[in-house]
Amino acid sequence: MNEFESGNATVVASDIVNRFALPTPVSGVKPHGGGLINATFLVTTEDARYILQRINDAVFPEPERIMSNLSVLAGHVAAHTGSGLRIPAPIAAWDGRSFVRDGQGGFWRLMEFIPNTRGLARIEDPEQAREVGRILGRFHVLVSDLPAERLAVTLPGFHVTPGYLERFKQVLATCTTVHPEALSRAIACVTARQAQVDVLEAARQDGYLPARVIHGDPKLDNILFDRVTGRAVSLIDLDTVQAGLVHYDVGDCLRSCCGRGKGSAGTRFDLDLCRAILGAYADEVGDLLDTAEIELLFDAIRLIPFELALRFLTDHLEGDRYFRITEPGQNLRKAGIQLALVEDIEGKEREIRAIVAACFGRGKSAP
């Protein structure tokens, strides 16, 4: 166990932040947010706040690629004045680099904290939902002329659902203990749907879906809203910006925003929120997406929560190595919630396909 893992995280963070070139002294460092991958701290000085993160190199084996991509993205956004989208700026270390390594080899970065903004725990009204759709659409339009080859792959295989299924099967095959009821139900739910997991990747490989620059993780937690106007102004957590399918972004955004209910039994997909988000998104992107992309949006809406359930289940079986947990069995319970959401989405297929068709003016409804 290294110093960081032994419970001295804030102490280590307080030492690390002094190696960044801040204009005024640091007055406070404390844990921030509920991220499941990176360790995050809020840094306060007399005139500003910042976000300090220790990148999980078990997840991102080459974290330098993240900072390289962020530099490319920041330059691209800066060249498009008036986009209405803010990207957190990195703060350089005293040695001029965009990151710091600690004594254990840990990778740290310091980012601007976008002022006068707030995040939302959940969407409370239709206008907030429309703002979510607008900013995601704005991002996709903004990066539509950014060549994907300029961005490094920071997380190989991310959102490639067949790969997650194969990993799940491999891990499951090594488990020899009797599964408790909740785990058995989850495994049965996955098994019944495994034939559907390659729907997006098969279309991509066959040339029907183009690779575009995507955010990769545009869940509600990663959208910031102006405290005064209520407008969505920033997308944060840009570690997974790389080439991919817009379906990954749309599916994950709707999963996080439209999933309602606190437990697996009460989880449901909110059609009204879906309609508001997709309507604003479609208005923003215009003709950016082609017909094949639109026709596969329902499949993405169903697939992404299924994929996340696979990841939670796999991590549960492996002893919770990937997603940080606060109590035993948490990843299994989260998997159950996502699978319940998948079931509700499947039951509302006709309605969701109709929403997609109405929003984009194209696509086809379920027969």
C-alpha cells in the first residue's frame, strides 16, 4: 500500500498542489465530488478555485495522452469564438509541464474550476433537460471539423460493448462459488441479451456509422450550468475525448438523465425528459447525423446502460478493482439498477423510436 492509498490522500494532495504554478498561495485542499475513477480535490486560493486530480493509471495507462488531447481540444475550442462552450484550462507545473508525478509515480493534474457554475444531481424541469441536449449537440457540432486522428486513444476499447461482454464471460468462468440470488438474476439478464451487444460495432465495421470526436462520458455529473441564467455552459471530465460513435455520447447522456427511481425495482426511463433532451440536441446538430446514425439511436439508448451493467458486474466479480465503492456489494446493486433501466427501455421501444423520429424528422418507428 502506498502513501496515497493508506489514508493520507489529502495530505499528499496538499503537497502536490504546491508544485503547480498558482499565482496566489493555497488556503485549502479537500476531497471533491463522487467520481468513481480518479481521486479529485477542490483547491482554494484567495482569488480562485481549482480541481486537482490524481489520474487512475490502472484505468488510463498513458495519462500523458489525456493532457495532449486536452491541449488539442482547448486550442480547437479557442479557435471557434462564440461557441458558448467552456473547457476547463489546465494549470502548468512550475517545471512547465501539464502534470506532476508524485513519489510513487502517481500522475496529477490541476485544472481551472469554472466559476459561477453548478452541477445538478438530477434534472428538475424540462428547460434543464433541453439545456443538456443543447450543450451536447453544441459540443458535437464544435468538434465536427476536428480530425479524429489528432486525438490519441486514452482508453482503448472504451464503449466497445462486445469487448466488455467477452471480459465478463472470462471473469465469470473463473468464479467457482455459488452465486447469491441478486447476482444470479443479473447474470441471467445479461445472458438473455448478449446477442444484441454488437449492434453498433457491427454497423461501424460495415461502414454504416462514421467515427467522430466524442466526449465519451457526457453524463449529467459532467455538465455545468450557469448559476444565474441556468444555461449549460461547460462539459468537464474530458479524459475520454477521442474517436468514437456519437451513439456512445447520446446513449450515456440519456441513461444518466432519464433514468429515474432509486432502486432496481423502481427504475424507469423518463420519456418526457428523453423528448426534451433529444429535441434540443437535434435542433443543435441539424443535419450533422446521417440516416443510418439516427436509425440506430434507439439501439444506443438501450445498449449503453446494458454496457455499464456489464462493467459493474465484472468489477464486482473481480473484487471491485475498477470502480471505487463505499460499501460491499455496491457494484452489484448498481448493475441491477442499470439492468432494470434496460428492461424499462425495452418496454418503451415504440415510444422512444417515435420520439427519435419526431425529433430528427427522419428515422423509423418500431413496427
